[in-house]
Amino acid sequence: MTTPIDRSTTWPYESGEPGAFSYARFSSPTVADAERALGQLEGGEALLFASGSAAATAVVLALLGPGKTVALAEGAYYGTGALLRELERWDVRLVEYDQTAEPPGEADLIWLEAPSNPFLTMPDFDAAAGHPAPVLCDSTAATPIHVRPLERGCDIVLHSATKYLAGHDDALVGALVFGDASTAARVRELRSRTGSVAAPDVAWLLLRGLATLELRVARQSESAGALAQYLRTHPAVETVRYPGFGGLLSFDVADAESARRVETSTRLIANMTSLGGVRSRIEARSRWESERVPPGLLRLSVGLEDPAELWADLEQALA
Ligand SMILES: *Cc1c(COP(=O)(O)O)cnc(C)c1O
């Protein structure tokens, strides 16, 4: 009825030779089951990693090298920029560009984010696909329910599956999905060498999360859309960023002090980081991203609570 968890780290050879599973650093049955499920959702071949950041690291180490340039979407997840700057010590270069326009000519890998976190811009997929370099799309916030990047001309999809895909704030896990089997094989090899594969228990939690993904994301999108509309009418709110789908939005209040007041005054909405869980949460992003974001920017990840109660909570916190 449910997928069993196989926690083995090693399996007997079959007639003296390694079978489909031999050592868990290469792969394991539960990981492979979750990879099949995600691969079907995205329309490609999926690989699971210990985190979204481990997946991002594997892409760079497997596919790039010294002197190669990543063109990263401006305003993408701050941790991706921080990771790529870390890798600059190995002479992997980073340029940031406006993903709503043409990518820069010198790029060896184009790194989109759909929609960007926390600025909520959507990439110009056609402009990226027209560039000769391979295109990766971090689709963590969109999920395959709203965007399937491989169908939009991208070569690789990245997920922090920690967020919507697992969905319950109890599994740290990342994923890559490839349109092309030889690129997948290259990255799988790197994953085996570096040992960044996901654990079986986490893969099982991901499988459980995927079973309700569509329902969760539909509810979160509906509620987030309603909240974005309410927020646009509120006199204390200056800017609302919402791409029209998904459960993630951001909005600005006057300054850092106002943002602090709002995030510490909500009751139903937790004041904590991350996104994509069943519980709504809000935070001022300047604590992590400093001057990269407006001081009054609040990021709101909408969960499964009653949207009327969420709005009542935001209204009293904004008052
Ligand atoms: C959280 C996040 C990541 C990093 O994923 P981890 O699982 O935390 O390592 C990457 N991209 C986006 C858009 C994220 O929100």
C-alpha cells in the first residue's frame, strides 16, 4: 500500500555482480522511487540530493570548471549567489542579469528562478532558450503544478524539495531533473563521488508530500492570490509582489522597524524562515539579505489555513 523504506547501505551482489543497488551512496530503492515520481511530474530524469544547495553545488562541479561563467538571475535566492561566490575561489565566474531580458553572451550556464525568491519576477524562457548555453531553472517556488521548465526550453530543473515538494517542514532535500540522459548520468556520477545523495527516510517523506502536492499548491495559490489583492488595498503596504500563481508573495511596509513590528505581531502566521510548508510564515528578509532587499520587505509563504483568518491576522499585525 505504501512504499517501504529500505534503509540498507549495501545489498548482496547478484550472481557475483552488483545489481541495481549495491551501495547507498550511489542510489537506494526508496530514493529511486521518489526520483521516478518527481521525474514524471517534471517530464525528465530526476536525481535527489541532501538539500537544494547540495543539488546546486553538484551542477556546478559536474558541468562547469575554471574560467566558466554562470549567468544568474538577479534577485534569485540569496543562497545561490552566496554559493556561487564561494565557488569563485575555483575560478567559476558569476554575472548577475535581469532574467526578464536576454542573457549575457559570455554565459556558459544560465541560471533562472521561477519565480525569483523574494522578488517574484518570472524569467523570459524564450530568451534563455535562444542562448547556446544550457539553461537551469530553479523552480522551487513554482512547482511542476504551475511551471514545467523542461517544456519551456530549459535543460535542468532545480528544486529545494525542502519547500513545496516535501511540503511539511520536516525533510531537507534537493532535486535536479534533466531533459537529457547523458547530462543526468554525468551529474549522477558526481553525486556518487561526492556523497551528496538524499537519505531513504527523506525520500520517503518526499514521496508522501508529492501525493498531496497538487491539492496543497492549489489551496496555497488561491489563498495567496486573495491575500495579495487585500494587501494591495492596505494603506500601510507600499508594494506587493505576486506573479499571479503559487503560494509565495512579498510586500513592503515603510521601513525596517515597521517590518519588525508586523512580523512579530502575527499570531496565526509564524515568524520564521523557509517557505512552502502547510503552515503560513512571514519574515523580514533584510535579516538575511541586508541591503539587497528593501528594509521593509516582508516575505509571506501562505499555508493551508483559512484565508479569512490569515487576512484577519495580517490586518491586526499591520494596524
Ligand atoms: C531554499 C531554497 C534553496 C536552497 O535549498 P535548501 O534545500 O535549503 O538547500 C534554493 N532555491 C530556492 C528558491 C530556495 O527557496
